[in-house]
Amino acid sequence: MKHLHIALWGVLPYLVLTVLVAGTAWRYRYDRFGFTTRSSQLHEHRLLSVGGPLFHYGLFFVAAGHAIGLLVPESLTERVHVHEWLYHANALVVGGTAGLATLAGLAVLLYRRLRVPAVRAATSRSDRAVYPLLACVLLAGLTATATTLRPDSYDYRLGVSVWFRSLLVLDPDVPAMSGAPFAYQLHALLGMALFALWPFSRLVHAFTAPLGYLARPYVVYRSRG
């Protein structure tokens, strides 16, 4: 079991990072013009106008929340006089709302993809792998967030966050993650699987200009007539 924990929490993250970086470089080298979501607005725009903003803005706040939760140590928030209960309440409300918005947006986009024949026909093999995996990542994250409602809930800032920061200094704190509840471990494993698949899917477009993409206007198609 010890060797399994070392493989999962001490080795696998670096393998995923290698695949992410090398895969993105390979994609840029051989498919530079493929860094796109392959817009399907021409086929249907009503559902897209609802699901697209929900998913993208929700995902932006989810990513920001993860960055703060994983990178900002508890000692720093205490130093600026942010009480722990306030921090966790904010993380629960904002993070939970952002996660639900992202999941709702993804559900609308999946419904659209299944309902509109032209959009369904444009679905690639990587899409069929990415969408279910992304849904599982979100559900696992929301499940982990929901566990913080209990008074004696697990404090991820003393476990998962410590493990994540230890990866950045190339000294993995394996026990910090191996002692985390299953919901957090599953969320981390699914997240790593998503990042490993990232360069080979339409998600790679986020590396082009993610902030600009969130604010850009829709591409409007007009007929020649």
C-alpha cells in the first residue's frame, strides 16, 4: 500500500505534468491551427448562449478558488486576520455556487450536443472522453465541498494543500495526501486524468488566451443574402 501511495501521490503528478507540457508542445507543433473549440454556433445558438457563459464563467471561478485554496497557506490568512471559519464559509458558498454553475452549464452543453444533429455529428472521439470525465471531476469536487458542511469536517488546507505545495518544491509530501478522505483523493485523480487528456482535446484552446476568451463576443455568422 505504501508503494501505491508513492506512485499515486509522489510520481503520477509529475508524469501528468510531463504529458501536459509535452503534449501541448506536440499539438502546437503539428496542429497549431487546431487550438480551437470548433465553433458550432452556426448550428444552434439559443442553448449555447445559456450553457456557454454558465460553464466558462463558472469554471473561471472554480479555477481561481482552487488556486487560492491550494497555494495560500493557512498561516498567511491568519496573518491578515481572516478567520478560518470565514475563509471556509466563503469557500463553501462561492466555490459551491461556481461548481454548480459550471456543472449546470456543462449539462446544457451536453444536452445541446445530443439534441442537435449537426452538433452531435461534429463530436470527436476526444469529446466523448472529455465530457464524461469533466462531469465526474466536477461531481467529485462538489462532493468534497459538501463534506465541509459537517462541524468535524476534514481541513484540506492541512492536507491536500500541503501535498500540492510540496509538489512545487519537488519534495512530495505523500502522507499529507494519502491521509485525505476518499472524495478528495478521487477528485485529485480525476483531475490528473483530465489534465493528461487536455492537450489532445478541444480543452487545449484555453492555453491560447483564456482571459480574452471569457470576455470575447460571440462569433456571428451571417448569410450572403
